Amino acid sequence: MKLNLEIVWSIFVFKIYSIMIHWEGVMPAVTTKFTSEDELDLAMFETNIKAQLDAGVQGIILGGTLGEASTLTKQEKETLIKTSLTIVKGQVPVIINIAEQSTKEAIEVAQHAEKIGAQGLMVLPPMRYKATDHETVVYFKAIANNTSLPIMIYNNPVDYKIEVTLDMMEELSECSNIQAVKESTRDITNVIRLKNRFGDRFKVFTGVDTLGLESLVIGADGWVAGLVCAYPAETVAIYELVKAGKLEEALAIYKWFMPLLELDISPQLVQNIKLAEVATGIGTEYVRAPRLPLQGKERERVLKVIEEAMKNRPELPDYKNLKSVV
């Protein structure tokens, strides 16, 4: 008797790649790799994911919402999830972004992601419509109550125009699988506010590269990073050094890193990061239209930042064998 391929995949995923999420450490929001023919470049994708794992990241986040996720088909997203699971082999969780226009669609995407093996979700407020606080809470709860996957709430009012307030998080605490927050308000004291209000009920990740070290120093549990896509070892080293109390060593790397990290806070962050990935040999420059490769003076500026960084790339300490003091 022939088994349905979906059932076979589900059994395979459950047995081989079942994993709990420990919401801590560096989790890259990885870029989507394309070929010159605008197809998924799974070979280069694997190269990049393996570089992330070698550096010591604690999770892989697919479908960056400020990136190219909105240009991917459902089949492409499924391919990326399944490919990531095959590469990762249970070493770290694979997390997918949920950024949909309707509650119904968001639930369907979440349930399908769970079915094919994703191990966590990062969820944005409703897209395009500026929902009220009540509508946003109901939206998040509807997703949480229709999946068993652990969830990170993405709080980015600068780019998405909806702030998830502390009072809203209080209501969301009723859902046990809402477990973490990607804090991207640009106000790092919100890390302290979340910790003061909720203790360890919610793990807090910094989501802004240029506030990475500062957020970790004041208590963030992890870092959802962008330039980590090109420089995984440097990013993880900063995290591990901070947790080990070696702030001077962490700051030295961070100072070198800052011109690169500033490339993340731009509408062209994908083009910028992909140029950096080319420089480090773990990516290509291909983007999906309407994005286009950088041109003219802006391209020259970004390449100059990358070239200067590559000339002065620091030698890293043995950050994988540090003892945490935090």
C-alpha cells in the first residue's frame, strides 16, 4: 500500500527533526537565495545555512518580512522550510514568519508550516490594515489558539505602524505558546520594561542590528540579526562575549561591525546584505523584482563600507568555549 507523500514527510519530520525552542542566542533572519533566472538557489542557500550553524546560531528564521518574503510563492516557502529542516537536522529550530493580510490566511499559513515541520513562528500584526490594539490582540490569539507551535511576536511599529504595548502583551500572556518578543521599537529601554513587567514569561530578542550589543547588555535574551547573514561568526561572538561578561572584547568587534550593521536599517537592506554575503562567499547578489541590485553612487558607497570592513576584519577569540556569567 502506498502512503501519501505528505504523511510520509510528516512522520519523517516528527521523528528526525522534532526540537524544542530555547529562546536565546543569535537567530539569523536569513536572506532568500535566487539564481540569475529568478529561481530558488538551494545550493547557495545550503552554503549559507551551514555557515550559520558552524558559527553557533541558535535558530534559523525564514521569510524575513522586511526582506523578500512577500515575493515568494507558497510552494517556494514550503521548499525553504523543508530544505532548511534537511540541512539543519535538528541542531536548531526552523522558524517561519507569518505576515498575512487576513486572520484566516495567517492561521492557514501557520497550520501548514506546522504540518510540514516548522518548529516555531514569528508573527507580525495584521498587514496593510492599521488594526486597533484590541483587533491586534484578537489576531495574535487566533493564530496562537490554532497551532501548537511556539510563537515570537514581532514588535516593529517603525516599519509596520502598529505597536504591541505592554498591556497588549499582558493579554497575550494567556496563550502559553506565545513565548518571545522581537523588540524593534528602537527604544532599547523597552527590553527593561518587558523584563520588569513579565520577568521570564517572555524571552526578549533585540531586532535592530545597530542596537544589538546595547540590548544584550541590559538583558535581552537574544538577537534576531540581519548582517549575521554575511558575518555569522562575528555576530555570535558578540553575543557570547557579552554573556560571558567580556564587554571590552565584545565592544571591539561591535565597533568594527557598526558601519556594516548600519546597512541593515535601510529600505535596501536586502540588497546591502546580499552584497556583503558575496564578499564573504556565502551568498549571491540576486534579488527578486521589484527589488533591483544597487546602482550608481549608492552601490559604490555600500561596496566601500564592505571593502573597508573586509580589510580590517577582526580576529575572533575562542567564543564557542566561553562560560556565561549572565
